Amino acid sequence: MIDLRFYEIWREQIFVEKLINGIGTSILLMILGGIIGFIFGLALATARGSKIRFLRIPSATFIESVRNTPLIVQLFFVCFGLPMIFEYRWPFFASALLALCLNFSAYYAEIIRAGFDNVEYGQSEAARALGLGKNDILAYIVLPQALAKVYPSLVSQFVFLFLTTGIISEVGVEDLTWAGRYIADRNFRDFEVFIVLTIAYALLSVMFRGVLTATGQLVFPWYREK
Amino acid sequence: MIEFLSTLIGPFHAKMLAVLLSATQWTVYLSLTAFIGGGLIGLIFTLLRITPINWIRKFAVAYIWTFQSVPLLMLLFLTGLGIPIFYQVNVPPWMAATVSLTLFTSAYMSEVWRGALQSIDVGQWEAGRALGLGFVKNLRYVISPQALKIATPPTVGFMVQVIKGTSLAYIIDFNDLMRWGKKIGNSQIDGAEPFIVFPLVALIYFLLCFPLTLLSRRLEQSLNIDSNKLMLTINKGG
Amino acid sequence: METCINLNDLNKWFGSFQVLDSINLSISTAEKVVICGPSGSGKSTLIRCVNALEPFQSGSVNVCGISVEKNGRNATDIQRRVGMVFQQFNLFPHLSVLKNCTLAPCRVLGLSDDEAGAKAMHYLERVRIPEQASKYPADLSGGQQQRVAIARALTMEPELMLFDEPTSALDPEVVTEVLDTMVDLAETGMTMICVTHEMGFAKQVADRVVFMDEGKIIEIATPEKFFSEPTHERTQFFLSRVLG
């Protein structure tokens, strides 16, 4: 009764090409989204913890808006709504990337801010006692320690976000999910296709976690878990 | 209600809002079902995860790992498209959506709860044992009450993830808020442009989610819980 | 003798709780003062006010010829001239021992990496720990960490050094190595204020001992007088507890 035909997935060369392309696109989106989102998130976290209301309130509003609405709605808004308002036409890849970056940044900001709050008070105090200025203390003392503390959380968040990004296939970005749907629409082996995709996503997330954890050990060699 | 809205925002937008709100109820039903169902299954796997019996524990770990590593979207595709086509059965979208979200929720919930249990100091287990309590009684009277307190805020917080997760169910034709939002947004009708409809849909999701976010944060403060510590415990395990 | 620190009718509150109550204290250059007293007596707060780490509500604090503003606006001017060693070391865990010592000279004094590095090595040798320069603080023992903290403060070439219970967090067997370093430092003529319960150190090094309780200075005396014939009842009680 069980008649699994996985070979139907690589039956045609175009299927294989689309799959490989899709994996590449998914990885590229995650790298770009991860890096840009991290930089945005850092700025947001700093603004969120600022004493200046003009910075604090907009950044808090943005973070809460993103964290309390689904990615798919944000995606449709950025890809279909914004172009109408601003009358621009970006390729969907760019719009989708923008949506991902904005989405990631809000989650990262919240984690990074928790990191700031968790750096021991004695650290900035010792830095002050050495005569270091506010900006130096933030850049050289608080920030590196905050990032090291929350790095595992950032990695987990990254992997979690990766698992939500398949939805960008909805706006025509040819990622891994898109490739799967492309194939399933043509060979009608939806079950096998999505099993393969599921495994691919699981493997990719293991890979991301491994690479990022190793990176963390390189970047924060001094860090000891308490 | 609709008459009142009509005078306020015009009959067209009043109708649109009414359609979206009526679709929202399905979002709410799906969220609640997944949350309760996922919570129960998650509870079972949390307990299996900490039993002293090795192979049961490994099974639980595998289950949690699997459904945490599988994208929700893939679960929806598999249950909503893959299985019906493969087995030539009819799976209604609501059933596929419920099953997918329940599995998704159960894995994350048991991970959160395991984190809560693990964050309890080993000394508490030992103290319980020293008093002559067996594993079950120790868990029941000493550990659980403490873990429950720690687990409550992130559990409420995860409800937000579930609600946001339900928005993917439109992809297998589940008639929820997202599906109707997309329909209206694609309708090319004046006054229902994407930059009006999607912010409106976002607002409705926000109104569902944000109170829970606030509640979770409030609980965290009043119970005086360091959620960062729990986050780190969870991430180490994952 | 030249005055290094002058505290005049200094008062400080945490909310409605008065931590410092009309403190008057003048310390000359090269003088060594040990402050002792029961916990919660305000001795740590006192030296933190000297370093402009804490704001205060009334009175005046004059350090190295600079008047510390109450709200701490000119705090960095003071802090670059005053070195401080903390109970918990507070070394920067993400920087190597050497970088711990060069960060402030580079960023605050504008030294080049080489200049700062040479100076850091000089002071690390002085605390007898140069071979650990490339390690991270977490790889060092508590005593070594505290000696690095002393070297770190010295690389700023401060005009005076503050010690806030520098040996309280140490294992008993390494207390001596830190105290020896402090004695060495004292012999170079550094102005020092030490909050400590190490009465042996006080006897050996201090020019004056200050006893504080409940935010007030109860007694100031030379160590000989302080230990042999304390005038105040609370001092006698405290000494009987500390000396056993």
C-alpha cells in the first residue's frame, strides 16, 4: 500500500536545478537577513534602552508591532502595500529580504536588550572608575559581554526564524519551499516532496546551528558559562 | 454595530471589517484548540522526557527535536496536501491545520516546561529525596509547584507564537483572518488596497497577541522570574 | 603637607536612609588611610563618593584639586586621576589580562597600543604576574585576578588609589599575595585609602585608621593608638569582634 516514489522528485533535471537554487536562495536570504537584521536589531536595542523618548518610544512600538503580528502579514504589507504607497517597484527578492530583516531585527533587539540588562553592574562601574566615557563603556565593555551572553539565544532565534521563512515563497521568491511547490505542482507527489523538504529544512537548521555555534566559540573564546 | 460602523467609516469599510472580524473567530478557535491540545500532548512528553527509563526518555527527546526542527509550513503541507493526495483521503483544512499546530505547539511547550523543570536547583530534588519522597511524589510536591511558577510566563508568551502560527493555515485553504485578508487585499477593489487591508489585518492580530504579551510580562515581573535564565536553559537543550 | 582629598560635611542619602552623615576627612598626598567598620557603615559608599562613582546630596568633595560636582558631571576628570580596586575584581572577562590594562590608557589617555602595552607590562611585572599577560581573567586564580586589577588601575598612573575590601572575596590562602602587593605599592609613596578588615595590614601600613559606624566617622587615630587604646565604645566592641 505504501508506495513512496522519491525518485519522482529528481526525475527531471529542472526539478533538481530548482531544488539546488532554492537551497541557495534560502541560505542567502538567511545570511543577508541574519546580518542586516542583527545590525538593525542592535540599533533598535540601543534606541529601546535610550533615555531619549524620541528614540525609545518609536523603537518600542516597532518591536512590539513586529513581535505581535505574523510574518506573513508583514511580508504582504512590505511586498504589496509599501510599493503602492511609495510607488517603487523592487524585485520581490529585495522586498522579501526587507521584510525578513525588519522581522528579524525586532526579535534580535529584544534578546540583545536582555543581554545589556544582564551585564554585571560592576563591569561598567569598573570601566567608569578607569575614566572611560559612556560611549567607550558601551562599545568596549557592555556590548561584547552582552552579545556573548545572549549569543546562544540569538542562534536559537535565528534557527527558529529560518523555519518560518518558507512563507516567502508566497510572494514568488524562489526559495526551497517554492522549489518544492514547483515540483509538487508538476509531479503530483506532494507527500514525497514535502517529506524531502522537511528533511532538508531540518538538516539546514542543524547546519546553521553548528556553523553559528562554532563561530561563537571563535568570536567569544573567553566566554565561560556560569 | 455594523450600522454604527457604517456611519463611522462608510458602508464598504464597515462590511470589510465585519468580514475580517468574522474570519478572526476561526483564528481564535484554531489557536485555542492547538494551545490546549498541544499543551496536553506537550505535558505528556515533558513527563516522558524526565522519566528515569532511558528508552522512553530518548523517544521523547526525538519527538520534541523532530517537531521543533520541522517548519510549521511543512507540517501544514504534509497534512493538508501530502497525506490527502498520497492516501487518497479527504482531509478537511481545519483538521490538517489543527493537527499541524497541535504538533508544533506540543514540541515547543514541552521544551519550555522541561527548561522550567531543569532550572530548579538540583538541591531541591536531593532535599526531597532526603525526606524520603519517591520520584513521583518529589515531582508532585516539591518540584512542580516551583517549576509551574517559572513556566507560566513563557507558556502565556508562547500563546502568541501559536496565534501567529495559525496565520499560515490559509495556505491549505483554512478560512481564517489571514485568508480573508489576502482575498480582500488581492481583490483590486478601490478602498481595499494592500496598504489598507494588511495593516488592518495586522492590527487585529496585534489586538489578539499584545494583551498576552503584556500578561506574560506582568506575570514575569510579579512572580519575579528571570526569563533570560530560562531562555538560556532552553537554548542549551535545543 | 599637600592635601590630596578633602571631604567637608559630606551627606548622602539612599532614599530616606542616610548612608553618610556629616563626613569630614582630609588626607594628604602619600598618606595611607585604612577605613574599617561593620558592614553597612557607609565605608564603601564613602570611597565611591571620592571616586565620583556615587552622587551625593550635600557637602563638598575635593580630590586632586578638583571639586567633585554633586551630580557627577565632571566624574571622568576625577576617575582618570583616581585608581580603584573592587572587592569582586571586576576584570573585563572578554579582554586578555594585557588588554584589561591597556584599554583605558589607549581610550582615555590616547596612548598608542605599543606605549600602553609597554606600560601595562611594566605594572604587570610590578604585581609579579607578567607571564599571565595573554590569558583571560577566568583562567587566573582569585589572587592573580586581584593583582591584575591593581595593575590595571596603576596603568592610568593615578594620583591616589582606592581599595574597596580587596581581599574579602579571596580564598584565605591567597590573601597574602594581594596584601603583599599593596604593601609594595604603599612603599612607593602612593596615596592610598583602603576599606579593609585586614587589621594586620592596617598595623603595618596605615598612617591613620578611620572607624565608621552608621554613616558617621566615629574615630580617627594612628594604628598604634587605634588598636591599643581605642577611645570609643563602639570601636572597642568592633575590635573585639574582628581581632577575636
